Amino acid sequence: MNIKPNGSIATIFGSLCLLGCMLASEVKAQQPPSNKDTETGTVKGKVLQASNKEPIPFATIALLNEDDSTVVTGAAADERGAFIIKPVVYGSYIVRIGTMGFAPYFVNVKVNAERTLWELGTILLETGTRTLKEVTIVSQKKMFTMNKDSIIFTPDENFLPGGTGMELLEYVPGITIDANNNITMEGKDKVKFYVDDKPIALTGMDYNSYLNNLPSFMIERIEVLKVPPDPVEAEQALVEGRTNIRYINIITRKIQFRGYSAAFTAGMDSRRNLNAKMRYNLNLAPFQVTYFNNGVYNSDSSYLNRSYFPKVPGGDTSFLDQKNFRTSYNFNHNLNGRYELKITEKEKLRGSVTLGWTGDGSNSSNNSTNSDYTHKPTMQKAQDNINRRNGFRGVTDWNYIKEYEQREKKLEAGFNFTKNNGSGYGNNDYFYLLTEDTSLQRNKRRNGNFSMRGNFHFRQPLSDGKYYDLSSSMEMSGGSNLNLATRKNVNDIEMLPAPRLSTDYSDFNQNYAVSASYGKRSRKLGYNFTSRLGYTGSKSEEQYAGNRFNNETYEIRSSLGINYSPWKDHMANLRFNPGIQFFNQMALLDSLRSRVPFKYTNFSPGINFQYDYKQQQLTFNFNRNMDRPSPDQLNPFVNTSDSFNIRTGNPNLRPSFTKDYRMEYTVQIKSHQIKAGLEQQDASDIISRYTKVEYINDTTIINTSTFVNLASRKDRNFYLTLNSHFFKAIQNNKGAINMNISGGIRYYNTTTDGGEEGKDAVSDKFAHVEGWTSNLTVWAAYRIRVFSISVNGRYNGPRYYAQGKQEARFNSGLRGQVNLFKRKMNVSFTVENLFGSTVKNFYELTKDYEQFSNNRKNVRYLSLNITYNIRKFTKLGNKGPKDFEKEEPL
């Protein structure tokens, strides 16, 4: 059956036309892209006093746009006066070097392919005085920088007072966050997260927990990349040739001068939600300490309406109406200590230790009514839940870096160890009004895990631009999840063990890889050959169910790439990615009293072609890869916090295989970007969530959600996206205008076959869906002196999956801010969903039931947040450089 839902093209047509007109405008200020962008360079030098040739520690180096002198980026010199600015996107700039008590120094640089490194040498500053007007600087800058390979979002420290990292992420062009905090990027459902260039797993938290617990003022910038920022994973992505993944790198805010800074935020809203956040930075170079916490108290409600179809022909339909209300709190602490030892100018040892504590809890009530086909109640059920949890984590991370006199010769080694543990409990009370039967359930939970990772990388340049790389990595991780359940019915004397609802799950994982690369760097004609050998092993065991699993994968991957530049401003890249995988899975199922072996050999070819002409890029990609199930999908833990909607994992899941064909055209015009693309995905053994109906008796019907392997899925897509950022500094009144528009339309055609195993997991209605969907995000802000006002609106079209769809969503907001006492205090007033209330709706349909549900968390509400900042910098016993912090008085 084909479904052709009405598209939402009209919704965004006007905005897209406006965006098309904006493409003709010029935005001249540039912000540096990710340090993984290929079209970037470096500016470096050393600052000394002209009188005695002594270093000037912590001098301020600012990179200004040559056309309008707006600040692009900057850096601070170290104790010896040395500085380096990278990456610097190709362009013409003015370098401004200055500090208190010295006359500023200016020099022009032009970073391009012919000269990527600008070595300014020794700069001598003369002593002098400056007027107050010269010292008082209001730094107005672009918040978004877009190029062909990256998007950089650099928010002001007080951009979102009282917000979290997850809320700040919604402002990044192309990102969509659904009701369950699942993140997609430009329609791609594979997004990997990093923190300060390292995988987010090395923080001891998953991306959802980390971003929801991270205050927004802790984020210096967000980078969206096509290549992993971590060199270990970058090599893996290179040989796998994946193109359907976007990499989001969260760069945390760190103090740049000796001294300390702190920020305190407190807020509340009309939904009776409260939040409190605090951050403290201390820099006593070479030691640096960062502490932050985040406390949130909130409430939300949701509604569910479900119709059960007759379990036997001719039977009566039954209905479930459920109202859920929940209040929850979360409070976490994070303490991080960093140390950097400079053995020599070219040899460094960097280390950090992080300690964290998290506590959270929730009280909720579910009021449910089962009724017959006439909507006459057959059972009413009130359920109260109490859940509490707390946990600790410790992380240590060390990196050794050595550079040699020979340019680009480099040695790097790293080690990371993470340990988590947690405990908690859950109390669920059920009350059956019609049967006068009360059931009590108690859950005691304990979990812990660890991970260890080591990596080594050596780069040796040879003559004529040739080089070779050697690298290796080792990862080990393991964990346990213990959940002991006891139950008591009205006729029971004591709480009795409930093995069916209990879980004792443990796992251990290993990953080893070695890589070697040889190539030649040349813009005219270059090449690279990379080979990688890898082993991945995973063992898991569940005591109550008596299941054991052992998965092993051996991989041989290689990559051969050639770049050729036939004419000026033209560049062609061609890469082949042949590889082979040997997979062995052994399952011992006590329930079947048998071993279930599963072996295969997978040939995974890949090819990537990319052609660049100035600011235009055309790419074509094909690859075949395997995706293993995640621990959350495998873990057979039974979650009964809602006794009508039970969730569990499936330890029998197999990996899925996907063939990807993608062609994309990108054009970049200043700060405006247009993308058009065609995609085709042919996948087998796709892992999909499956909800099924179980009848306990004539009056009790429950849903159980788990995961299954579907037989196949075919996706055909065409998309057109437009991203644009407009910035204009208003020098006369010390103000600026920032505007960002991101929108797109997508045609999709998806066919899903559940096969025998997952035949009930695919609704006939949604087995074949096609149509148009769209998205649009508009954000605009105007700042004048200490005042700012911003407005935003977001629309996401419906999204379909095997059993149903997520309905379209729209939300909006208006925020006003004032900075007082020279930026020491920020007061923010927000109206969310200014132009109407919105709910997060889901619809599901199978042969057994039809269900509507919505979450009313995002109704219209008002919020007030107050932030207070403290900063004190010291330099050689004097008050340090505050010129970037000062505001003009009212």
C-alpha cells in the first residue's frame, strides 16, 4: 500500500524564496572552520618587548577581517610570548597584536593554497599608552560559519541562559531532535558525538546524558564535520569510506589567561520547572581546574489512546485511555583537573582527571482505563511510580605529543580509562479499582562499567612530499547490570522474588587495530594508500535467562586514494575502499538447550569520488558496511515502570548490512549554502523497534516493546537543503544583527519487508510509504549595546517508520536579554511557543492495534533566568586583559 502524505512544501516555500534572495548578499567576516577542514592554514609568531627583548606573556593576538575589521578569531601568547592560530580559513586578514602598556602592532596576511603557513617571526612591541576608547572593545562576531565540509556554531557565553547542551544543539543548522532526543542531521540518522576532539564515550557518559547535564555556557563552539575529529576513528572512517555519518564535536569553554572565572545561573518557568547551574574555572598554568554542576526540576504530562483489534474474528474491540503525569529532578557535579607539562618547546605531556557524581529521581502516576467496544470501562488502574538513582564516574586521559625539527614529523600517544558505577531503586504500586487487588513491585538496581583505550600514531615525512604513517589502537570495555525485582499481590504475605522481571547481565568487549599509510602530498598529483587490520570481540551473559553470546569479527580494510588538480581552483579526489570481514557468532540459549552458530564472510567494497571547483563540490559514494546492535538493544532488562507498556532488549539480534549509494552537489556562496542530493539504501537484517500486544486475561492487555531484525528495507531519497547565515555589525550603535535560516525538502520512497521473524513488526499500511516532507528553522537576533532580542521558529515534517509515523511538529520562541554591570549579570526572559502550543505526537498501526500518543511538555510557557559572572585575570602581578569583556555603559 502506498501512502502519499501531503507535503509541507508550502510551509517553507516563502522562507526558501527569501533565502534564495539572501544568497546574493555578501557577508564578509569569516570564522575559522573545524581544524579538520582542508582549506585552512596557520599563523604563528613570537611577541617580545622592543626595549629588552624579553617575552610578553599572554599578549592578545586577534585575527580581523581585512574588509571590515570584524574579529574573526584570536589567541593568547604563552609564557614565552609564542602564539599560534589555527585553523585559519583561506582569505585576507589583519593580525592585531597588543597588550596593556604596549602600542598595538598590525600586519596583513593572506592565507591561501600557495602559502598555508604564515610565520611572522619575532614581533617587537613598543611601550605606549592607549585611551579608554581604544581599550573598550565590543566583540561582535558571526555565530555561524558554513563551508563545504563543516558548520561551526560559536554562541556567546550567555546565548541561552539556563539552557543545556541539548537545547543549544537545536540551533545548529540541519539538526533535528525528536521527542525521544533522537538526533538526525540533514536527514541522516547516523550522528556520532565527540567532546574536545575525543569520542564522547571517553567522558563516561552517552551523548544524551552528557548534553542534558552540560550547561549551555560550558560550550565554546559546536562543530559539524564530515570527518571524525579523533585521529583513531578518522583512520577507521577513511578505510570504511562511510558517507552517511555526521560528526558533532562539542568544544568546551576553557579559561585562556591566568586567573579564574565563574558563572551562576538560576531560573524558573510558568510550568513550575526550576533550574540552577554553576561553573568555575581556575587557571594556574600548567594546572587548570574546571567545576560545573547542573540542577533541574521539571514536570511533564503525556496522553495515550489505543484501540485493540479483536484477537479472534468477530470479537469486540477494546480501548485504552491513559494519562501520565511525572515530576523529576536531576543534579550532577563534574570536577576536571588538567595538567600540561612542556618538556621542551616541541614536546608536551597533557593529562586530565575528571570526577563526576549524578543523582536523579522521578515521581509519576499513570491513570489508565480499559474499556470495551462501547467505551464502557472494564478495568481502571491507578499506578504510582517512584524511582531514584545515583552514580559516580572517574575518567583519566593522558596524551603525549612530540614534534621534531623536521617539519610535519610527529609522534602522538594517548591513554584513557573510564570507570562508572551506580545504584538505585524503583517502587511501583498498582491499584485495580474494579477487582480491589493491589500489587506492589520493588526493584533494586546496580550497574557498573569500565573502558580503557590506548593509541599510538607516528608520522614520518620523506623527500618530495612523500610520507608514511604508523598507528595502532587498543580498546577494552565491560560492564554489569543487576536488577532484582520482587512482587507482592494482595493475598501474599511477603514480597517474593520475580525472576522474569529481574536481570543479571554482564558483557566484555575488545577491539584491536593496526594501520599503516604511505603517500605523497601534492596539490597537482598526490596519492595515499592505507591498510588496516582489526579484531573486535564481544562476550555477554545473562544469568536469569541463562543466555550466553560470543561475537568475533576479523577485518582487513584498505584504502587507495588519488588527488589530481588539472587546473587552478580545480581538484579531483578518487578513493577505493576494498575490505573483507569474517564474523563468527555463537549463542548458547538455555531456553533452547542448544548452541546457535552464525558465521559469514562479508566483502565490503567502496568507492568515493569528489570534484571541487572553487566553492562548488560534487561527490559520489558507494559502500557496503555492517552495523552491530548496541548494548541497549541487546540488554534483556525488562522495564515495567508502566505495567501496560513494558520494554525489553533482545540478545538474539544480528548485525545489519547496508549498501549506500549517494550523489550530492554543494555550492557555497559566502555564508550561504545549497545542497542537492540523491540517495539509495539497500539494507538487510535491519534492526527495528517492535511493539506487540499480549493478552494476560480478558480484561488485561499489555504492550511489550523490543527489537527485531527485519528482512530488508529499500530507501530512495531526493533532497534539497539551504543553509544561510547573515551577519552585520552596526558600528555606530555598538550592535549587530545575526540571522540564520536552514530549510529543506525531501522526497522519500521506502519499502520494508519484515520477513518471517519481523513480519508483525511491519504494518501493511507503512510497508511502502512515499511522499514529501520538509523542515525549516529560522533564528534572528538583534543586539544593541547591552540589550538583545531574538526570535526563532522550527518546523519538522512527519517522519515514517515501520509501524507508524511521528507527526509534524512546530515550535517557536521569543527571548529578550539585558547585560548589566559590564556583563557581570545577564537577565533573560523567554516565551516558548509564542505562536501557538505544540505537542509531540506519534501514531502506530499494526494488525493488532492502533495507537495515538502525545507529550505535552512543549506547551506555551514563560521563563526567567538570571546569570551572574565573576572574572579575575592576573598577569605578572597586574590586572590582566579584560578588554574582551568590557561593555559600554548604558
